Amino acid sequence: MARYTGPVCKLCRREGEKLFLKGTRCSTSKCAFERKGYFPGQHGKNSRLKLSDYGKQLREKQKLRRVYGLLEAQFRLYFERAERMRGITGENLLVLLESRLDNVVYRLGLAASRNAARQLVLHRHFFVNDGLVDIPSYQVKPGDTIQVKDKSRKKDVFHSSLRRTKDSRMLPWLDLDKAKLSGRFVESPKREEIPVHIDESMIVELYSK
């Protein structure tokens, strides 16, 4: 399964903002973005980029795809699927990305980052509606229940992640049961409920050219 394997902190620096790709490390003084808040590369400190409209659209697309850990071909497939759906294409795209199993696991607080959630899913630690699922891109549907399988319940990776999760931060379309290490995808999220700072209309404009 293809995925980005390079230094993820450079991705945050390139986009000029924290993408929280390393989980809790991003909230500490060890965060590379805090220590080197400039573009990567030899001339990063002196970069004075004035982006064209196309450049701004490209940066929004790159940022969104990096937040969810997708390669270009994967991201394009999601966009094409969003176009075929009823409703606003940009919002459809975000809902599809939020419905990925690895993202739902991360949003529930069962993993420290999306990358960690991806690995946990691949290592077969989760059931969806009593069926084992090891595909990170699996589309979770409203009403689905995601649960850590019994043999994995004692692993500290889940408990340490949940200790850092505050109930007040739980998103309205998710329901978490910490005691059972399970959660429910209550409904598809609305755009205003998705905490991703992206102008998705720019991505639609980019792909419409």
C-alpha cells in the first residue's frame, strides 16, 4: 500500500502551519515547526513567496491531502467520487475523508495521529460492526460501531491515547465509550462541524481547470 515515508515535519513547514501529523509531539517544544517556523530548504528563511491564484489553490489541495495522509492518485479518486455525489463537491470531499476508518479511529481518540491509526488498522486491531477490518480507507457509515478487538484491549497504545482525550473535545457526529474501547459513527458530519481549516472551494476550482 503506497504512502508517504519522508519527514512529516517538513510538510507542516512547507504549508506554513501545523498539520498535527505527529500527534502529541506537535503540542510540545520538540515540534519542528516551533523550532523552525520557516520553509524547508537552503533558502527557506529568506523565502518571500507571492502566490498566484493557481498557487493558492494548489497549496490548499496539498494541505488537505497531507492532513489525511493521501497520495495524489488516491486524493484524485476521492475528488472524482465527491463530484458524482449529490450536494456541494467540496463538502462531499471532506465528508468522504472524515469517514475513512483511520480518520474515525483518530477522531475517537484511539490513536495519537492519523498515521498511528492507519498502522493500528493495518495490524488488525479493530472490528466494525463485529467484522474485522484492516483497510484504513474503509468508509464508515452512519450507525457503524468501531471497537478494539478483545485481544488488543490491554495494549497501552489505546489507553495512553484515550488519557489525552477530553470528552469535551469529542465531535458531535461521534460517540465514544472509553470503558469498552469502542465508538459509534452517529451520522455524517456537516461542514461546519469538521475542524479542518481548508477552503475546499479552491480545490474544486483547481480540479475544474
